[in-house]
Amino acid sequence: MSDIKTISAEQLAMRIDHTLLKAQATRADLEKLCTEAVQYSFASIAINPAQLVFCHKQLEGSGVRLSVCVGFPLGQNTKDMKFLEAMTAIQEGANEIDYVINITELKAENVRYIEDEMNSIVTLCRVNHVLSKVIFENCYLSDKEKRELCRIALAVCPDFIKTSTGFGSGGATLADY
């Protein structure tokens, strides 16, 4: 048990992405999200692209980062559309980009597509000093597909990998770690 590290509530808060990705989110909901993020010193808020400009104004000068979800939650936009969506979000003030891989292309074993998609978005983020977060959506993937995604991610080097959007049929499992 001596390997277990404890962190304070403040240290934990600085690692939390406070998230509101519901289609029916209101401006009042978004204001509350931003207020809580500042109040508790969360690392970032994760929002849909349409809410970026509004939330950017709410968080101005607070130090809370803006994470925009691209191709969310299905990952079924084309790689060009995801790139454009990410680029637009960065231009409008996003500090982080979360994007969902194209599961259909992965299942078709179109590894080149997945590599190109990940590389283009991660490179865009890196050039613009924005964090990149790739969402695998493990609940839909075989172990072989998860390994292939990990191999690609090791080569491309996104800043973070997420295992779930929270919108799929299941979340992360212990086996995913």
C-alpha cells in the first residue's frame, strides 16, 4: 500500500474536465458549468463546438481551459470535417480538442484512414499549442482493435487517450487499463 499516493482535493480538482455535452443544455446550464469550473479550479470544461464562443466569454481570464469535442459522440464525420471543426474551435479559443475516432473505418481495417485522421488532428493541435485528446470508445472495440489504436497512438503521440465518450453502450472497464 505504500505505492499509493494521496493528493489534496485542490490537486484533484485541477485534473478534472467539467463536462456538459447534452443537446438540450441551456445558457443557464452553461453559465453554471463555467461558474463551477472557476469556483472549484477545475482544469477545463468540455463542451460542444456551438457553445465555445459563449463559454469563452464566461471563462475569460479564469485559467480554466476550454475543451471542444470534435466528431462527437459518434466519430462519424469525415476526417476533413473533423479537421475543419478542430481548426475552427482553435481559432475561436479552444485550448483542447477531444475527438472520437471513426469506428466504422477501424472495423473495416482501414488503418491508414485512422492514422491519417489522428495525425492530422494531433499535428494541428501541436502546431497551435493545444492539447489533443483521442477518444477510442472501447465498448465497441475488440481487443485487437484496441491494440491497433494503441499502436497508432504510440506513433502519433496525442496528449491524452480516452476510453469512452460516456454516450456509448458502456464505459471504461478495468481490463481497458
